Amino acid sequence: MNSVTEIFGSMVFNDSVMRSRLPKDVFKQVQRSIKDGRRLDSAAAVVVANAMKDWAIEKGATHFTHWFQPMTGITAEKHDSFISPVDGGKVIMEFSGKELIQGEPDASSFPSGGLRATFEARGYTAWDPTSYAFIKDGVLCIPTAFCSYTGEALDKKTPLLRSMEAINRQGMRVIKLFGNDDVTSIKTTVGPEQEYFLIDREVYEKRKDLIYTGRTLFGAKPPKGQELEDHYFGAIKSRVASFMKELNEELWKLGIMAKTEHNEVAPAQHELAPIFTTTNIAADHNQLTMELMQKVAKKHGMVCLLHEKPFAGVNGSGKHNNWSIVTNTGVNLLEPGETPYENAQFLLFLCAVIQAVDDYQDMLRIAVASAGNDHRLGANEAPPAIVSMFLGDELQNILSAIENDEPYGGKEQELIKVGVHVLPKFPRDTTDRNRTSPFAFTGNKFEFRMLGSAHSISGTNVVLNTAVAESLRQYADILENADDFETALHDLIKRVIKEHKRIIFNGNGYDDAWIAEAEKRGLLNLKSTPDCVPYYLAPKNVELFTRHKVYSYSEIHARYEIKLENYCKVLHIEALTMLDMVWKDILPAVSAYSKSLTDTALAKKALSAEIDCGFETDLAAKISALTASAVEKTKALEEAVMEGKNIGDSLEFARYYRDVVFAAMNELRIVVDELETHTSSKFWPYPSYGDLLFSVK
Ligand code: ADP
Ligand code: MG
């Protein structure tokens, strides 16, 4: 293998490749359009396209694609080859400027939430030059945004780019007030930590539930789960290690800075964390990481499960969104500074985040809502469904001192005055130990821990960027008009702490007492997807996104519809899969098993009336009783699915699926799992939890 430094970014059309392959003036134009998001003129586009094509062909590519992120949450691509016919039955390899800048995928089959009726199904993709083109499986991939012809965003990237613009716009107003004349832009950065499971491909293929839904719908508890906690940070098995090695190499080729990897709490569970980067690039990279995890696992005879809860009773998988704000001069605005002035600025940006999380708890909750993640939030393994923030004792004490005009630290017995005092350096170790908080300050960034492992990080960061932009907008409005900047700043910080401190909670988020306390504080506890999605349309949220031009009303409404629709579809598929498994595999299996038991009993009796066949007859009776109950629950589930058919309103439909269909699924599962524990493994039609969780040796 080549050295890491050699392979890193070798499949990326990055700055250094562009510098060496583009004429100077064109290179400069591309840099400018990366910086201000302006469109490249068509003459320059022709040159860039040509250079890209030559580079890609040298690397073995034959096709190109506009790579985009529709509202399905995964990525989409349609490959076109570079070939173009010429005289004499020959072809040449071509890639035009127009093909680089704009594409027209057939958009009609992507979810649009009603944004475009099928008769005007056309959508177009537009090059996002801020994210480098790359080669994947012999295809030149051009990262693009995906919009309808009327300009509505049909994807996850466009709103994310808009939200970055919003926080830049409002943040710069504040930055200017602190006299940072050298700063010309700010952006947010993200490092997403990604959890996943690896299981052997052979056992996976015997589980219809995993194949159709990504999670197990049945499965009795194994004798050993995660209780010994012997997997967490444990030695990595050689098969997994070779998977990780190849995954790292593949990620490095694409310029993705995979940095740490370790075993997680549950058996077969692992984690990968990259080094953080600009938010929209981090989002692209996280999509590619999830895709490559699945691809590389396959090559190693394994399957990578990204579902939030593949196994009941075993920890599920999440994603941690480490988020911060940085200036183009490299200053991390969420890092306490060296001077009183820097600290005042830090405190104001900190307040902006505190206020944003409090004001838009509902939107943060929506961003992480899905049928899969509903299994995790509040289930004692992940943060509760209540959004709150952890700041750590030290920072908390400083904020209290400011709020109450009390001396801090006791040393000088002096009151903390913003803009005059230097804050103590916060040791990062003491701030990062609360693993139960959904939103923790970790010394120089915030870690939002509610995301599901399968989610795109875009939605979360759209909310974070926009909500913080709104706090900053309000602060800039006040401070720009203040007669005495320092007093106004001090008062503002004090007021924000007072008004929003209810969102700060430094205790154990898994504790039941917190749920009662949070209710007293008036915090939201939105337990399921149908509970939170209606908040999408709350006037304050519509106002937020339209004011900052991140979503139009119709774009918000579309996302509301898609969330609900997706929730129902997932549960619907799960219900149908359960029915299929029960009728076709489980009931026939237990029936055969009871026959074998009764046959044995009869044979024994035939031998001699004296022989005891209590085991066979008792067990056959038990299984028959459980089977009867399973049949009843299966029919109830069938009816529940049928009865839901005529509900037209999407919210009502989602609530019905949660309250009726999902409840029926759970009832059925209980009986079937009980059947599994009593049925011979020779007869049980599926690999057990133990077989799955310990399948990778
Ligand atoms: P841990 O959470 O285990 O203490 P780190 O704090 O080093 O680990 O980082 C966790 C993740 O946070 C990594 O992906 C890292 O790159 C990312 N991260 C670190 N600093 C920042 C930052 N300023 N902005 C965004 N992400 C960051
Ligand atoms: Mg972390």
C-alpha cells in the first residue's frame, strides 16, 4: 500500500489538483465562486469540465454523475458515460461545461412532499463548487444541489447551504461590533461520530426482517448481551480490524479524515469519528462514510447495520454532531479566549447557542425524529426525548455569577464584568463527562447527541445554524443601536441567561426525576415522531426559516409531509414483514415442532403405557397455547393495517400507526419471542439474537 499521505485525497479534484491543472485565471475564478457561492461563467466551466474529465479518465473513470441528496436522506446518482459519437462509428470522451454546472435527473420519483405535481416533475441539479468533485467506483461524482424548476429545494443540501449563509450574515454583524476587522466570514464546522453494527452476512441473509427493514422485528433475549460491558473499547477482532483498515483507506482516498475507531458498548457495535470540517462538507462526507461502510462490509463477508435499533434490549446506534463556529481567520468562537474582550465575545456566542436551543427545542427534536430513532430516545441508552443542555459546573458557575451579580471564584471577591474579566480556562476533561446530556458543551464545541445513526446530519445543522443565526440577529439589532456597548452587552448576556437558563441541566438525563423537573421548567418532552412533527408548522418556526430564507413555507410544509409519510411507510413495511414472517415461517415451524413432540409422545406410549412423556405433552400444550395466542395477535395486526387504509390526513395516519399498528406489532412480538424461547433451535426458522450478535468471530 502507498503511504497514507499519498493516498489521502487521491480521488478528489481538490485545490492542489485544480491549481496544477487549471489555467491561473480559471483557477482563481473557481476559488472565487467557492468563496462567494457565485456561479462560474460558462467559458470557465468548459475549461474546468475538461480538466476534470481528463483527470478522471486518468484515474480510470468512464462515467460522471451529479451526486445529490434528495429528501430520502440518502444520496442519489445517475451515471452518464463520457462517450460521445463521432464519424466513422467511433467515440470520443467528452464532458461539457453545461454538464458540469447543471443536470436534469428525472425527478418524479423522489419525495417532494407535494412540492411539485408529477406533470411538472422536472427538477435540476446544480454544481456546489464548495464541495470537491471525487471519483467513486469509476464514476466522477459532482456534488450538487437539487431544486425544482420553480427554485424550491428538493434536497437536504440546499437548505444547509442557505443556513450557513444565514449564520454568516448575522454572525458577521456581531463580529464587527467586537472590532474584528480582519474577519470577512464565519462558518460552522462539524465532526460527526458514527455508530454502526457489523454482523456476518450469512446470518443476515436468513433474517427477512433485517433485509426488509434493517432491524430485527422478533428475537428473544440472548443469554449474554452487553451486561458485562466487555465489548466497549475492547480489542478489535481481526475481521473487523481488516474491515476498518480498508474502510479507512477508502475514506482517505476521498479526502475524508477518518481518525478514530473503537468498539462500542453493545456486542458487534463500533464507532468511527472523522476530524471535523466545514458543515456542508462534513454532511457530504458522512453520507459517503455510511455508503462505504456498507460497501466495504460486504466485501469482508459482513453486513453493516446503520439502523438506530437493530436489536431490542441491546443499545442502539446514534450519531454525535460536534458543532462549532469558526472565523475565516481561524478563531473558534466557542472557545473561551485569552483576553477579556475575546471572552465577552465567547460569552455572547455561547448565549446565542443557549437561546437557540431553548427557543427551538422543538425543531431540534424534529431534526432527529424518525421511526427508527423513536426506539432510542428516552430508552435509557440515549438522551431522553427532552432537549436540554449541559455546560459543566465551571461555566455554569460563571453564568450564575453574571446573572446574579455575585462574585465568582471567591478569590478577589469581585463581580464578573463582561468585557473586563478574563474567564478561567476550562479544562476540557471536566466538561466532557456527562454522557447523558443531549446537548453538551465540550470545551470548545457543542456535541448534539440525539441524532440517529442512519440520519443525514443536514437537518440537524440546518436547525442549529438557523436558530443561532436568529439569536445573533436579535443581539446585533440591540448592540448596533447601543449607546454604551459594554453595558448593553453585559445586560444582554445577563438577560439571556435569566430567560433561557431553564434549558441548562447538568444532572443525569437518564433519571426519571429529570422528566418531572423538565416538565416543571416547561420544557418539551416530545416522545415520538407524530408528537413532534406538528411543531414544524408552528408560526414561530415558520417565521424563523422564512425570515432567514432557509425554507419557504411550502418547503417547510413539504418536509412536514415527508417526515410523516416516511414514518408511516417504515411502520407499514415492518408490519407487513412481521405478517410475512409469522404466516410463512414461524407458525409452520412451531406447528412442525409440536407435531414432532406429540409424535414422540405417541411413539413412547406405543412402546409402553408406563413411559413418562410429560415433557413432550406439556411442552406441546404450552406451544399450542402460545401459537393460538400468536395467531390471534397476527390477525389483530392484519386488521390494524387494513383499517388504517382509509385515513387521508397524514398526521392522523401517523398517529394511527403509532397507537394502533405499532402497538399491535409489539403485542405480537411478545408472544413470538416467548415461542422462540420454547422452541428447539432445529425448528426455529431464524438465527437467534446470540447467532447474530456474536456472528463475527
Ligand atoms: P471526544 O468527544 O471523544 O472527546 P473529541 O473531542 O476529540 O473527542 O472530538 C470528537 C469529534 O468532535 C471529532 O470528530 C472532532 O473532530 C470533533 N471536533 C473537535 N473540534 C471541533 C470543532 N471545533 N468543531 C466541530 N467539531 C469538532
Ligand atoms: Mg464525543
